[in-house]
Amino acid sequence: MKLLENPNYKAKELFSSQCSDYCSLQALRGKCKVEHITNLQDNVLAEFLSHKDNWLYVLSYNPSSRRLASTQGAIRIGASYQAELPEYLDVEVEKRQNYCASPESQCWIP
């Protein structure tokens, strides 16, 4: 079982947001440490989350759209994510010059 699928560690996940709020000093109960999961290596993650005042976040909440989104973009690799380019048409310079009588004449109207 992956570490982050463990319910004890899932309970220590927070969601970042751009929202802000004001609270009185009497509402504070202490300080904690919050890290993004990519800042933690796998071998350090279990020890980091074992402390009661350590938390992590993976997703960000956008209140205007009411959605959770990844905080970091992903680079997708593989054939299914690549653009399909059309075949290269090697048109010789001489053939291109035959399309128009002179370089200044309009050959195509959109």
C-alpha cells in the first residue's frame, strides 16, 4: 500500500487556496509546518508525517470555480500526448515560382 493511501496520512492532507481570513489571536493554538509533497522525498515523507504538527498539500482549491486542481503542471510524455505532424511536402523553389507570375502578384484569396 502506498504511503499516501494510508488513512492516517490522508488525514494530514490540506488543500492550499488563495483565500484569506482574519482570526483573533485567541483562536491560535500553536504553529505547524506545511510542505508541498514534491518538496519531500519518499524516504523522508513517512518521518515528516509522523510528527503531529506536520502537514502536506497536493491540491489547490479555487473557490470561484469550486474545484480542486493540481498545484503543479505535469509534463506528459508518450505517443498519445504528442502532436501529429502532417507529412513534409518538399516543394522545389522552381515549382513555387511557377505558382505566381511575379512575387508581388496575389495568388490566393482567403
